[in-house]
Amino acid sequence: MKCIEILFKGTGATFELLEKGGRKPIGNNKYILEEAENKYNVVGCGLTGTGDGSIENILKNVIEWFAGEIDSIVNEEEVTVIIKGHSRGGVTATKFAKFLRECRTTAKLSLSDMNNYSADKAKIINWMKNKKIKITLSTSDAYYGPTAKGENSETDAADKKEDGDENVVILATDTMFNCTPLMIKNADHVVISKGGHNYAGRLLNWKDFKAEKKVLLVKKGSMKYDNITSSKNDVIKLYDAIKDTYKPRRNVIMLLVCMKLNIKPDQLIEWIPDYKENFKKVLSSIEESKTLRGAFTDAFSLFDDKDNGLFYSLIHKTPMLKGEGKDKKLVGKFYGELSIAQDYCEKAGLTNSKQEKLVKAIDWLKQVILRKDSKESGKNSYKAALASALILKIYSKLNEDSKKSVDSKIIERCKK
């Protein structure tokens, strides 16, 4: 099996590489530097990340180079393409890996007509035909730049991923800039580095953790690490290690770990005092809100990765379809039920059937409390607590006649 490795440099590493006399650019492409046979460095973004040094422009040039040269570089039937990227180079690396995986999927369709694709993409697809290609992706502290404060772009590292592919996500806990890293979901390995941004970059070439398809917490200044499992003690250990990290970055780390280890929000609330306190504050805000719109805004803050972030991972498990029609079905559960209840409350002020709309909103929220097929249902679950707070707020807006149509047992249950 032949290997080709492509490393997308970060800005600082690029300056260091060029100042110390790195390899000359290949041909007319000033973005690709040959480090060794079948091993290439891609010049990183400039300080501003715009123009020639933008992520989009560098990606375009790498695709052009790959399409023009890959057939002469590697023509074996089995090929591993190793893609690595640090900092903004990690964002470009992620986009390049997804692009190659899309090409690989298309190549397996045996299409003869390539007119629907760009010339470069068509070349790569044709090169991939009848080949067994493994594509691995490793990123260290990938983000869009030092000004990306509180901004989190999300991508699925498992998109078009096949057996044999591998994804590694490395994130630093401490950075010079308060910036938010790329949310790269569904990685095989999640490595949390107790150190700075550049130290995380050193871990791109670290091999020891490869056999461990788990979450790892690397100790600062060393290659020693702890395996983080879904146990209470491990989750608390991880949170204690990152609790002083810039909040949006901390949220991304916790969300990735929760999705990787299938840790439920209920567990975080019970195990970590900060999360429990946060949840209680939201419930209090709902209770004190003077409007239904404000109450739902408080509730949905729990799903916002830039705010509380506690329940953000549930959005991916609960796709929704809004609507009132009898033929429409709700796809997903909790997030969708809250959204439809919110819709009814919004429409209540626009129609003559205000009370009826509010009762329907309560009916949707009742499903959360009465659900029998969920391990998290029941009066003590966070879902039921949130739904109950909203039901009581809506109930207070109903007139006496409408209140009679609401199940009194549900209201009593909500008050407990």
C-alpha cells in the first residue's frame, strides 16, 4: 500500500518553515512544498486569512495540484492519503478530506459522463476508479482565525467516511487568543491537550494513542495522558481540567466528548455543579419571564453552543418538522416538540383562536412529560422539568374557560 501525506501548516509554522529554508515550491504552485518523497507541506494562511492566503484560495490550489500530479506520484491500486492540518490549516485539511471522500464515493458509481464536474474533480475521480483508497484526517486546534470569538462552524468528520478511514481531532485547552475551534463531530479519537495552541500541533505526529479509540486528556508539557471514559469520575476529571478555558471553546470540547462517549445531559447536570446551577438559572428565568417569547428564548438557550451549550448535542438526534396539518408528522422528539409548542404560542397572538393555540402548545409539551419510551422521561428528567416550566408559563396566560380543557393532573405534576 502506497502512502501520500499532506500537511496543511498553520500561519506561524509556515513562517518558520520558509525562514529556515524549507523546500522550494513545486512547479508553478507556490502553495505546495515537498518535504520528502510523497510527503508535502501546504503553506498556511496569511495573518489576515484573506486574498491569496485565504482558506478557500489555498484549498483551490491544492485541489488543482493534486489533480494534476497525483497520477504521476501514486498509481498503485491501494493508496492511503494522510491529511493533517494545524490551526487554520486544520480547517483547510478538513475541507480537503471531505472533498476527496466525495470524489471517492462518485468514483465507485462508475459514471462515464464527467461533464457535471470541474476538470480537476473529474481527473481525481478518474484516478480513484478501481482503486482501494483510505483517507485519514488529523487536525490540531482547527479554527478560522484568532478573531473567531464565539463563532463555531460545524462539520461532520465522518461525512463519506468508509471502513479503514480514520479521524483524529486534537484540541488545546489554552490559547493566546480567545477563539472558538471548529466543531468536528464523530471523530475516532478526541484528544484534549492541556497546553497551548502550538503544543497541540506537535501532537499531530504522535503515534501512541492510535490504538485507543477513546477520548484522551494529555497532560501539559508531556506525552502522558489519561483515558477519559463515560464514567462519572472521568467526566468530572475532564471538566475540572478545562473549566477555566474560554467558555465557547470549553463548550465545544464538552459537546464533542459527550457525543463521542454518549454522555447524556441528565448525567452532566447530576455530576457537574456548574451545569446544574446553569440549568436552574434557566428554569428561574422561564418562571420570571413576562412573555412567552422570552420564556422560549430562555429554554432554547440550552441548545445554543455559544451560550449554555448543555443540550446542543440533542439537536442532531432530534430533527424536526414544524407544522399544524394533520398529515404532518414530527420527526424527532424533544427539540421538535419544543419548537412546535413555540410555533403555536407565536401564532396565538396572530389569530382569533388564541386560547386554542395555547392549549395545543401545552399538548405538545405534555408529550415530553408523559413519554414512556424514553429512559430520560419522567418528572425528574431535565426534559420534563423544562417542559413543565413552559407549561406553567403558558397555563398562566390562559383564561379560566381554557384552563378547564387542560389536564389538571398534568398541571399538578408540573408544580411538583
